[in-house]
Amino acid sequence: MSEYPSLLSPITIGNVEIRNRILTSAHQTNLGEAHRPTDRMIAYHAERAKGGIGLIVLEGVRCHPTTRPARFNLIGWDRDALPDYRALVDEIHSHGAKTFAQLLHLGRVANPMETRLALWSASQVSAPGVFGGHTSVQTHAMTLAEIGELCEWYARCARNMIDAGFDGVEIHAGHGYLLQQFLSPLTNFREDDYGGDLRNRARIAHEVVDAVRTEIGPDPALGVRISADELTPGGLTTADTTKVARWLEDTGQIDYISVSHSTTVPFAHARQIADMSFPQAPFAHLAAEIKQALTRLPVFAVCRIIEPEVAEDVIASGKADLVCMVRAHLAEPHIAKMLSEGRARDIRTCIGCNQGCIGRVNASQTIGCLTNPEAGRESELGSIGPARHKRSVVVVGGGPAGMEAARVAALRGHTVTLFEQSESLGGQLNTLARAPNRQDFAKFVGWLTRQLSALSVRVNLGVEADVGRIQAEEPDAVILATGSVPALPSLPGLDDSPITVLSADDVLHGRADGAGVVVLLDEDGHHKAASTAEYLAAGGTEVHLVTQADVVAWEITSVSRTPAIERLDALGVHRHPSHWFVSVTGSTVHLGSGLEVPNVDVIVAVVPNSPRRALADELTASGESADVLMVGDCLAPRRAIEAVREGHVAGRAVR
């Protein structure tokens, strides 16, 4: 009997049979081109279909020119694109999965620089800003004629998707997009039949549903995605959305409700894609509340449902009927297949870092994953196959780059020996995992460690590899992943000061524990500085976080940046953006703009690391005949996502 009987059981949505309760909900990939699916997008979704997933809901297909997106986003009104949609559907179907297309209009969230048109919304309101708050861009309050036009365009696009072979369509009425802008009292100030009480504010959603169902007929599945709670004072609550859900169910026109949460307000938006600082399934209770209010419709639960045990519990406990596992499938596209084969321990777990997925997408890059370098690059990389010739490979360095290189090389059949000078694998990921709310990096280290063991990689811990030791292995290829070391700057005035200068790594290993006042100089802008500040403040230290940038933590993607700053503020961290270090006098640190911080015990310098490339130079000088590849920080200090990707590519490159 399966350990996951609820999760792996089939279900019928309307007239559509789904082979299990696992789906990827609609999520932006940026893999399209010219507003239509591409081979890259097809390969991405096909890999998840091969992995046994039950349902794939395609990313939001824009349904009107007033929400026309960037070139890599999809539109639904161009019938010339239907062959490309059909190719996507056929590939997904060939692997046994079903697929729905999500239809949406962004309303005030659309980019006017892309559309060059007025932004439609329920009322005249401000468009949301990039870092929160609002911009000076004002929306156009839709007329009755435009509301009717919108319903017609939703229906037209739905017909196109069904003609392309999709098993159903989903109408997005959440996440602060246009239909939610009508639903929400935060953005709907109308005084006609589409404003006022909740029933009137829900009218447009009912009319869109009616138009779509009339157009596509009774056979395809039709669902609605809602935000059960806007998580914003004065916004929609579950008391409101349970009524909306019941009204939609009473129409008899829809087959399911996908329950999400949030709106475009920064606090709420940050919880839409909750990172590792949140527990798993943090909003499944919202799906449970909606489900309890309904009599027949299946309900989808969403957000940070990562581990199979958690997903099984959501279904078995009756909180929801299906679980959306998007980021989990970025990390491991074959979850359902591996569960059915009893290989749960081999599933590569999403760590909730938000760097390769939403971090890249928000930067207008194609979707990816820190732990899975193949995500979004399936058509480019192809599956890992056996090497034509078996080689002897030496990997120096047991951090993320070296471990991934060793894993991939061994997976291809090479004999791999890994040297790591410390007593444990993981490198800088171990240090990151010591920081508050960054603990899930340890899960990735654990997974890589198990894989190396299963693949019989010979791991030598506590051994510093030199030229002689490497050459004794008679390798055909050497992969250097020797990493980098913190670089401490020379700061004026420190020679006559009792202040100690430390790196973030020093702090996270306890060398500043007990310090009274710390000034943290941030030239990185990513999690290292914010996490170090959080670590210190949680221990009772007075922390001053200083950066020349106009905001702190500017390199962190917005959905993770907001909760990080919330935690810093809750701990009393003093944030000093647009400041810079000037000098030290005794125990006083002088900053730009005339600010002084007295009684400082420690300065923490978060600056770029220095690469450890001495071994590479020594191998070159020795005339080593083996192929030598450098990956990760020893090539150039960067983020873990680049280190893992380069290690992966190096493991494939050994011929």
C-alpha cells in the first residue's frame, strides 16, 4: 500500500479525470516568445508531466489588449498561435497529465510601459509600485460597455484555449488582479451595479463565468482562482470570499475553486510566495475554510506545500482536494513518480529561497531553481545520460558547486573522488543555514550528501588536496570548486581603536556573540547582511545596518525582502540606507551625513569574497595534463545558484 494514499488517488474535476491530487498551479515562467508557447516552455511542462503530475495549469494567458504583456508572456486572442498551444497540450497529454489554461486580466497591475494604454480597473486608483506603495499612474474606471467587452474577450480567449485542446480553463479572480479589484473594497468605489455591497462587487466575476461557460459548453472544466484573504486591513476576508465561493458554486457553472491569498500590498504580496522563513502550508487553513462552506466543488490549496508528508496531510485531513506544488516541482519534477516507486528520500526538496523561481521571473529572466539547474533549461540541457567513455574525475571542494559536479559526473558513470578540507560537506551553505530563517539550506546539503553516497562517490573529508595528491589519483579530469574566502577591508582609524572587524561568516560562527553594539557595513545587498543582522539582533546586540544603497537588502527579491525587513524591524535593527563608512575614532564609527554610532564593539564588513584559486595556478604550473575546470566562487565569487549551475554543467562536460 502507498504511504501517500490520499495524495496519489485519482479525482474527477467536472468531466476531467485527474490521475492524482498533485498539480502545478499557474505560474509565470518567462519561457514564451512572441506571446505564445515555445519549445522551451513545452519541454519545461513536459518534464513535470513525465514525472507523474496529475494536472498542469498553464501560466496566465492575457485576455485583452489592455493587459498586453511583455513578449515572453502569453495572450489568448491570437488564433494564429493555436498550433503552438496545441503542441504544448499534446506533449502534456502524451505523458498522462491533464492541463487547464488560466485566463487573466491584470488591471492596475499591468505594465503601462508595455501596453501604452490606460490601465483598466474598477475605479480610479493608483497603480502599485515596484517596492510597494503606489505610483503616480492612475487607472481608468471601466465603463459598462467596457465591462461587457471584457466578458466577450474572456469568452473568446476561453474558446481558443479549448480549441487548442486544453481540458479546461481557469479564471483568475485573485492576487490583486482586475476581477479582484472589483471584488475588493480597497479598490472598488463604484456607485453603480458593480460597486457597493459584496454581491454587486462580485457581479463582474459572475458575468465572466457565465460568458465563458456559455462559450465553451458543458464538457471542459471551468474553475476560478480567488484570494481568500487579502491580508490587508480593510480588504477582503474569508468571511467575504466564502460568500463569493458559495455564490459561484450556486451558479452550477464552475467545477472547482483554487484558493490562494493576498493582494498587491507589499505585506500581503510577500506572503503569496512564502519563503523558508514561513512554515510549510501556511495558508492551507484558508482552503479549508472555503471548502467547509461549499457542498460539492473541489478545492485547491496553495503556497509552500513542499514535502509529500505535508501534501498528504492537507488532502487526508480534508483541508483541500488537490495541492498546488509549483516550487516543489521546480526542484523535483518527478515527485508523483518517485512517490509511487517508494523513493521519497530521493526527492530533491525546494528550500524556499525564492532566488531561481520568482527572483528570476521578477527580474524578467526565465524561470529557474537554485537546487535544480535543469529547471527552465530542459530543452537546452536534455536528460542526463551515460557518458560515452568512463573517466576518473577528481573534484576539489565539497561546497554546492563541488557536490553538484560530483553528483552529475557520477550519475553519468564516471569514477569520482572528492576532497574537502573541512570535516563536513556543504561549504558556505552550512554557514548560511546557521542564520535565522535560512535553515532549509541544510536540507539541500543533506540531499546532495545522500546522492553522493548512493552514487558511490569517494568522499575524503578533512583532506586538503594539493597537486601531488591530485596527480596520485591519475585523473582524466579535475573540477576545482575551492570556493572563496571573506575579504576584510582596511578601514581608516582602526589601528588605534578597540573595535574588532569581522566577516559575516565569523559572526554566524559565533565570534561576535555577546557584542553590545555592532555596525554592519553592507556592500552585498543580499541575504548575507540581512541574515547576519537578524542573527546578532536576536542575540540581544544593538545592530546598525549601513548601506550606500537607497534601501537595505536591495538584491533580495521583493517577496522575500519584505518579511526580512519586517523581522529586522521587529528586532529593533537600526537601518541606515544612503549612508557610508567614513572613519573610526576610538569606539565611535562616523558615517556619511554626519551620523555617529558610539560604543561600537564590532564592525561587520559584508563585502565581496576573494576567490581561492591558488590550486588552479599550481596545477597550471605543474603541467597537469588532465582537463581542469573551475566552477563556483573560485572562478568568480557569486551566489549559490550560480555555483550549483556551474557544478552541474561541469559534471556534464566530462567526456
